[in-house]
Amino acid sequence: MSAEFGGRTGRQGKLSQWLRGRRPKEAAGDDAGREALLLAAAAAGLPLAPAAHPAPGYRCSCDRVGCPTPARHPVSFAWQTQSTTDRAQIERWARHQPQANFITATGMVHDVLDVPLEAGLEALERLLDSGIDVGPVAESDDGRLLFFTLTRGTPEDEDEWWPCELDCHPETMDEHPGLRWHCRGSYVLVPPARLPGDQRVHWIRGPEHPLPDPLTLLEVLTDACARHIGEQSDHDTSGAWPLRH
């Protein structure tokens, strides 16, 4: 695949196009299509719960003034116990809350390795080239790639992982620069989801792909993240463009 895509920038652009050609069909504005994607995620074992949605003016549908994570958080404080794969319940939620996004609670059945988009695309190409099984992958239009994996549960050494809310970015950790590991006590938006500014979260590899062990992906992902962060730092030092946060 690498030879076909040529240089790094062009390769990533073509990889992105290639992946989008394989993206599960998402019927924008189609309630039936939205419901089918949510049910497919639940059927794959991802526990779901309703979340907020965008409101006019880059605001959130919740009542919180200056919400720090607009359209990205659950609507109920009981989201961990509320999260379910029950088809009937998800159908009720989807039909009674047609604008709602949905989150999937991590650390129960699955974890999510959440990386910068450019690093994620590079890693995804390497993983596919190496014949490593890659599970579901979602792309967020705000510049993140989400790799869905089996959960690690509760490791004996709890320093091996960290719970990560959407507004907590453990990007200063030298071992995993730029990577957020969503596990016990965390959640991510599940496609299809809408973000402020007409951005979306969508599958590029759907939930029909089996969940892999996270450790089979971790080395490639962290290597790509370290290179991505290093390149950003180099460009920032040279004045080519500012470091993004």
C-alpha cells in the first residue's frame, strides 16, 4: 500500500479517500439510517446512552452555560449504569430523541485508543500493511481517529492505564504522546454523531469488524503519535506554523 500512495502527505490523502470508499453508509439526516448504525454498534457489544447535541451558535443542547464539551457528553449523570446494548431501549431513545448523539461507555466491553488524525492514518496504513487485525475505526472531523479495541478490564498494575474523560488529555505522558486511552470510567461519541460547526463523527471501519486486543495496536499507534508530535514541535520551532493543541 505504501508504494501505491507515494509521499507522506499524498499517501495520507489517498488513504483517507480509500477508507472513505469503504465507510459504512451513513444516511445524513435519515432517521432510519441513524437508528440502523446505532443498533449495529449495540449488536457489536458497544453499550450506548443518549448524549447532548449541537445547538445554534456553536452551543450545546444542555443547560450548562459555557459547556466545555458541547455535544460530546451524556445527558444523564447515570450514564454508566444507563448504558445498554438492549435493542428495544436504543430504538426508544433514538425515536424519542431524534437529535441526540449517543456515547458508548468504555471499559465494560471495549476501550478506545484516541489519536491525532494524521498520526492515526499513518498508523492505520502500517497496521493494514502488516496484516494486523484492526477493529472498528471512527473519524472525528475535529481531527481525531478512534480505534475501538477489546477492554483491558482492570490490569494488576493500575499505572498501566488511566481513565480519560473527553476533556482530559494525558498528552504530556512521554510514553504515549498525543494518545488518549479511553477505558474504565470514560466514554466516546459513537457514530453517527454531530458536532458544532457541522462537523461529524463517522465510521471508516464499521462495528462489524471484531474488536482486537489493544496491545496489538499500541506500539504502532504510539510510534506514529510520537513522530506526529515531534514534527509539530519541529515546525513550531522553525516558525512554519504554530503548534496545535
